[in-house]
Amino acid sequence: MFGYYLDLALRSLKRNKVLTTLMVLALALGIGATITTLAVLRLLSGDPIPQKSAQLFYPQLDPYPANQPFSRSGKRVPYLMSYIDAMNLIHARKAERQAAMAMSQVKLTPPSGVGKPFYAQGVLTTTDFFPMFDAPFQYGSGWTAADDEGRAQVAVIAGSLNDKLFGGANSVGRMIRIEDHDFRIIGVLRTWAPQPRFYAVHLGGHSYGEGDAVFVPLQGARADDLMPSTMMGYGKSIDVEHLETAPAIWLGLWVQLPNAADVAAYKMFLGNYAKEQVALGRYQRTDTALSGLMEWMRSEHVVPDDVRLQAGLAFGFLLICVVNTVGLLLAKCLRRSREIGVRRALGASRGAIFTQFMVEAAIVGVAGGVLGLVFAELGLWGIRHQPAQYASLAHLDLSMFLFTFVVALLASLVAGLLPAWRACVVAPAPQLKAV
Amino acid sequence: MELRPILSTLRRHKVTACLLILEIALTCAIVCNAVFLIGQRLQRMDMPSGIAEHELVQIQLGHIGKSPDAKAQTETDLAALRQIAGVRQVGVVEELPFSYGGSSNSGLMLDPHQQQPTVNVSQYMGQNILPTLGVRLVAGRDFGPGEYVDLDTAMAALKTGDTKGLPQTMIVTRALAERMWPGKDPLGQTAYVGKDIALRVIGVVASLARPNMLRMGPQYSVMWPIHMTLADGASYVLRTAPQDREAVIKAAVAKLKQLDPNRVVVTKRTYDEARREFFASDRAMAGILVGVIVALLTVTALGIVGLASFWVGQRRRTIGVRRALGATRGDILRYFQTENFLLATFGIVLGMALAYGINLFLMTHYELPRLPGIYFPVGALALWAIGQLAVLGPALRAAAVPPVVATRSV
């Protein structure tokens, strides 16, 4: 029976080529636009570290004076941390793992003869960074807590930098010159670039794109005067030479808390810490916060507003395309009242007529989906040529590919419902009389 | 034109008519808001910077840490850059209007004991800024050589509380002067940064936009007489004739490399490039919105063509009868045009309400201003025009139906 409906539907679609083309084209445009923007939105709002994100938390403390709140409303807790607080929390070891970090644009001087000095994105951090974020090592390993305290001049470099400087060979033990100081390479990472670069929100640099190039121990790097990209002061001025003791926030701290009990305990710990600091006279506020990774991404608007606006726009567009298809399908179906009357008189049930029209709608949907996929690929190609930092990441994966067809089929079936229902309630007698 | 027969016909095609109205309403709502968004972006991209945009090039060198000879090096560089053919002015500037690459900002107060600053301003620091950037002075004067202090001296003075090492004067934009001292002569007025820094206004410039954080007020900028070196993160800015910019960049980079081959050129660009980069996402968004509008109007127009063609086909006999009874071709043509006009009007009325709703949503979620009233009549006109254009073809076909159709049995 299905084959017969298919045949009928194809005949009907062929009979009115212009109308069919219009329907398919409109649906395809709507689907193309929707899939393009959804692919980008999904890419940007995705989980940067799916296996770990539920365990990663971002604590916040408020060292700002009472008469000078961090935000005008006074409601926001500062999103960066001072060195003293970050070190206190790290040394307290209340979480399974904890690491402080700052970003820095650093000058790298290749080993003699390889090329000119260039700038790259560096991360100043502490030992737990690599195991906590599951950064995969190709050669060597990260540094230890003793290296942190001993201000060791060691570095972990990204695979891409290793390829560039050492041709991809095992460079552990070799030296790299960062800002005119020599660091010994102790580890080389495999390709590692979480999207978004969740750990660097508010620390400077891009949220999307390539990963960072070098990772060095925070204390060791600061001993060599490497400067963080972002710092905010809450005193008279920021004494950049003594950042560690200055009234300034410039570090991000991440902690790993495996279960809900740990989270509750850590919240309690943060609250007590803040109260303790108030008692010591260091703080004047007891506000603290602890956000999960995905919650943090959302509250800090990591996904650009424009991208969400575009997705909304595309959905509106798809809605109009569906309404358009409903109208055209309906027009077609009403025109065929006589044919329906004949079929009904010859014994076709209402269900049969309904199915027949839904099959026709589905064919339009599948055709619209195929064409929509072409439009979506074109759209993504256009996005890849846009000046956005996430441009190079815009691709259609298998799940989005399948999703396109689901959306197309769903849209066309929804569009087909009304016409199919109208068709199946056509009374056969008056139609036959007119013939 | 009698409306009654049209309305009674439409009543017999309720569902199709409603669908068409809905489609026009949705299109109207989205197009109104999209055009508004485009307007916002264009307005943003068109903001005046107050500087001689087409005459400037910027060169930034990477500098590491504090080197004691940074000041001497800067002087040597400046002297060398001035020698380059075609260079009219050379300056050291920490930031440029509408450009990425950091900015330094502070809260300006009218009274040193204020709890909250009056306005957040961006401060331009460096040497020879006014003539190099080509900012127009409308009152007062530029800084004299004796007013400048070194950044290091200023920072040290701030730490010790010695006000002598701090800058004493500043130049403000006209917009800032009007915000701080409305109706008064800004020259000679004093503003405070924190409790310790008191700055007297000695000059007012027509316009100078801040680099970023435009939400704080795009024209709220000041200039401080503070000497910067490249080690402080500043850039060299060269002013030249527009056609010489590329040549000047090349010559300047060659000259700087010759002076010290170990330095890394971090940025070399014309100001136009910097500004283009800053507004790139706005331009892209405006482009996308234009594309969406065109696609939407096309889809809607095609939908109208499709439905109108269907109606014409369905009513061939009725049309024939009307023609046989004396209706002219013009009558038939006008019938379909009026019908479309009616449907479009219903759609537009519904669409305006929707447009307003969408705007309210966008206002709360994306910090957009209210949709100005002018968009409503303009949107209505656009949709009426599209509707009439789309229906013209089918209506002409309807008008061409000969009266003889009425006499033929089907």
C-alpha cells in the first residue's frame, strides 16, 4: 500500500512542478538556516570536558572593601581571586584537586637557528592543572607540588609548539626560552584545546580556537616577572612588581569535587574561610560563590549573544517556511477534492487518504532536508569565512546530519497534518455530482 | 471597490486566508526587528572616533619586563621614525579608539570623598597624542612639555602619596565636559581619580572615542600628560598621507628592526584595519540579517504567488461569469489586488503586535533599546508592496480569463 501512496504522491508532485519546487525550496531554506545556526550554537555551548565537567567547580571570594563593591549593584562576587587567597585555598587541600591559573602572552625564543622570536599564549598554573583537566601527555609529565613551591623553571608545551620547534620529536629535557628566561621542558601535551576554553574565562585571551602553547609553574614564572593578562585592583593602584601581596585579583581557581557531599563541604569551607578573613581584618564581606563548570559558562555568557540571536532568528524563519508549506500543500489538496471524492467513492478509507497526503508531505520534507543540508553546508562554509574566533570550528557532524532529516521530516509532517486532515474529511458525494 | 463580496469569498476560504495572514504577520514581525537590529549595528559601526582615521598607522613591539633603557630606546626610536619620508607626526599612544588590545580606564569623581565615581572614563596616555591622532581642540590648549611625568614616576608617587610626581592637568572630550559640568565652562575645573589624584582641565577636544567598553559612554575619554614607553605596553603611531601608509609601515618596521633586531613586531597596521577588525562582528551580523530579510521576503512573496495562483485557478468560472455579466478586466485585476491588500493589512496589524512582543523580549535579554515607532509604518509599507507585487502575476492571469469560460460546461 505504501508503494502505491508513494507513486500517487510522486505523480501529484510532478503534476505541479512549480508549486512543488516552491515548497521544497522554502522548506530547504528554513532548514538550512536553522541547522547552520544550531550547529554553531551547539559547538559553542557544548561541554568542553564531558567526562569531568560535573566534578569541576569555580570558587569565588570577595576581598573588596565595604565602600567599594566589585560591581555597581554590589551583588556580584569578584570573578578572579587574589594570590594570597588562591594560595590559602590550594594549601588547605579541601578538594580532591585544586589549581590556580593566570594567562599570559609570552615571547618564545626558539632554540638557536630555528626561527625568530614570536608571541604565544602561556598559562601560569599549579601542579593539579593537568590531572584535574585530563590534559593528555604525549611525552613526559607535569610538575609536582614541590616544583611549585621551589619555583622550578620547568615547562609543559603543547604538541603544536613541539612540532614547530622540535619537529615533533621527544623534547623532554630540552630548554625553551620564555621571556628571556630558560625553562626546561618536562612534558609535551597531545592536541588539547577544550571548546570553550572554560578555564580562562575572565583571565584573557580567546574563548574558542586553538589551545594554549606553554604551561609553566605559577610561582616560578612570577619569579621571572611573567605578567598575567588580566588584573583588577581594589586599592589605590596595582603595584605590578609585587602582585602577590598587592590588593589585586588576577587568578582563577578551579577545584575538583567528586560528589555532592564534597560540594556541600567545600561551600561550608569557603563560607568559614571568608568569615575567618573578616575576623582577621583582611575582608569586609563574607560573600562567596561556588559554581559548577556548565553553570559558570552560562552565567558568564561565554556563548556570544549574537549566536543565540541568530539561532532564534533561524527558528522564526523555519516557522514561516512551515506556515508557507502548509498553505501551499493545502491549496494543492483542495484543488484535488474531485480526485479524493472519486477515490473515496471507490472504497478508499479516510485513513488511506490521510496517509496518502502525509506521504506526499513527507516526500517534500525529505527533499527539503537534502536541499537544506546543502544550504547548511553553504551556511557553515560562510561562517568559516567570518572573522569570529570560533569560525574554523564550524562543521556539521553526523548527529547534526541526522538531526537535519529529523527536523525536515517533522516540519513537513506538521505542515502536512492540516491539509491531510482537510483531504480526508472531503465528502465524496458533492464532488462526484459536479463531474 | 465593494469590499463585501471579497470578504464573503474569504470567509469561504478561512483556513487558507488565515495561513496567509499568519505568514505575513510573522514575516512582518521578524523583518521589523531585523531591520531595527541592522540599524543598531550600522549606527554602532558609524560612530565617530574623533581622530584622523585614514592617516594613521600603528606599530607595536613586544617588550619584556622593565628595561632601564626603555626611555632612551623610545627616544631613539621616535627620532628615527621622524626621519622617514612622508611621516608628518609621530607619537607614543597606549590605546586607540575602537580597537582591541586593552585599554586603561578609571572612575572620575567631582568630589574626592565621593563613594562612587561619577563617570568611568578611558585615559589616553603617551607623547604627542593630540597632533598625531589629529584630535580637534575646541577650547584651551595642549599639554606643555613641563606638564608631562613619566609613568614610573607617577606610579612611585602614588605609592608614597607624594602628589608632586603625579600629573596635574588633563584634556577632556566635549561630551565628558557636558556630563561632568553641565552648562559650565569646563576649563579650570578639577576632577579626581581616587582621593589622591586631582586633575585640572586645560583643554577640551571635540571628540575622542574610547577603545572599548563603549557601554560606559563611547565619548567619555580623557588625556593625561604621562610619558609612556613601549615597555609599558604602548605603540608607536605615525601620521602620514593616506596613500603613503603602506610604504610608511614598511619603512618604519625596517628602521626599528635595524635599531634592534631582537624585538618582535606584535602589531603593524593602519588605523582603518584596526577599526575594521573592531567592528567585524557587527558587519557580519548586519550581513546575516540582510540575508535573512531577503530570504524571508522571498519565501513570503512566493507563498503569496502560490496561493493566489491557486485561488485564480479555482475561481476561473466565477471570473468568467463576472466578465460575462459586464465586469471589465480592470475590475477583476482590482478584485484580486484588493483581496491581497486586505489580507496583508490583517497580517500587518497582527505582525505589529508580534514585532512589539519580540522587541520586548529582545530588550530584556539582549539590552536593546525600544523599537522606534517609525519602523511600524515602514514595515507596513514594505509588506503591502511585496504583497501587491506578488499578487500582480496571478491577478493579471485572472484578468485574462475570457468571458466565454462562463458559457462552457466544465
